[in-house]
Amino acid sequence: MPLTITSAPGEGFVTIRPAGSLDSNTYTELQEHIAAVTKSKPGALVLDLKDLTYISSAGVRVLIAAQKAMKAAGGGFALIHLQPQIRKVFEIIMALPSPNVFESVADLDRYLTGIQKKVLGKDEA
């Protein structure tokens, strides 16, 4: 199955949406896409995995490398909308970058709001 990738810039972050199969035949497409997006040095990188149907170890390596690169650059990293089969792969290899895995964009927004309030010294209500 092929892989398609779209991106959407946000305010200080970029959301990347891979769809299809992320495997040994397609992982370089996502790897190159992430490299191109991170050249603009976004404050955070969000991977929306809602339409990802399969991930192999090669795909897992791309996501872990992206997380490490963002951390090294002082940026954030989050995964949203993990399908059950994708979540299971991460659980099996114990590689989920929790607490940066969110069920929805709304959950991610709540988390980011809380972080910003902490930075400003305000208690979360």
C-alpha cells in the first residue's frame, strides 16, 4: 500500500499526516518530508496518525528519530490519533513517547494550554 503525506502549518507548529502504510518501502518518503518541514524550525512537530494503517520497524525508527531531533532542537513532539494496531506496535516495543501521545487534537490543545500556563506562572484552573 502506498504512503501519502500532507502537512499543515499551525501557529508555531507543523502537523504532518501520513496515510497508508509506513514500511520499508515508504519510510524514506516520510523521513524526507519530516527533514524538509523541520528545516523551518517549527516549535513543535505533530504527527497525526489517523490514516496510518500499518507501521513497520522502519517506520517506527523514523518517528523516534523525529522525536529525538525535535528534542535536540528544543522543540516539542506529539503523536495524535493512533489507530489501535499502531498503538499496539509502540506498546510492544515500549517506544510510545508518552506523555506526548494524544487521542485527539482537543486533548493536545488542552495539554499545550497547560504547558503555556505553567511557563507564564499561572495555575491551571
